[in-house]
Amino acid sequence: MSEQKQYEHEHLMPDGSIVRHAHEGNGHLHNHTHSHAKTKAVINRLSRAIGHLESIRRMVEEGRDCTEVLVQLSAVKAAINNTGKVILQDHIEHCIVDAVEEGNKQALDDLAMAIDRFIK
């Protein structure tokens, strides 16, 4: 069994920004930029969920009924889960297809780990 370590790296985003993050693994990193067809849709979904969550915070600050707050939290949770599904589909269609073509088994292991964490 190989030792799991944190490996930090950067991704160049379509808008030119750089995102730095780390993965656990054995040192094999993917080498793509995450420029996918659904990036704009994901960003729009996240922006709506953030706005919705901020309105829920205001509901709590105003002392609104707990059941109303719970219903709204449920809606945000569903929106986040659906956004994750879009990202997962996009990742499989682009990153995983490329990884399989390159014989990169680590990408499949990383995907399995990410799915496990996502569904918990």
C-alpha cells in the first residue's frame, strides 16, 4: 500500500485565473486545465446557490420560522448536489476519457475517492 500525501498544484482556469489546491495521492497528478463545456453553467448554479444561502442566513437573523428555514436549506442542498452531478458528468466526459486513453489508472482511483466523499 502506497503512502498517501498531499500534493499541491495549480490549474489555469478559462478566465485566466489560477486555482491552487491539493490532492491526496501517491504523487501522480493530472495535467489538464478543467476547461469544460459546462463551466459557465456550474458557475451560474453556484452563484444562485450562494445567493439562496445568503437569503437563508437573513431568514435566521430575522428569526423566521424554523420549518421555512429547513425547507430553504433543503432546496440549497439539492442545488449543490445537482451541481456536483454536472461537475461529475463533465469530469467523466473529459478528464476520465483522456485519462483512460493515456492509461492513467490513478485518475480512476482519484475519481472513486472523490465520488465516495461526494456521496457521504
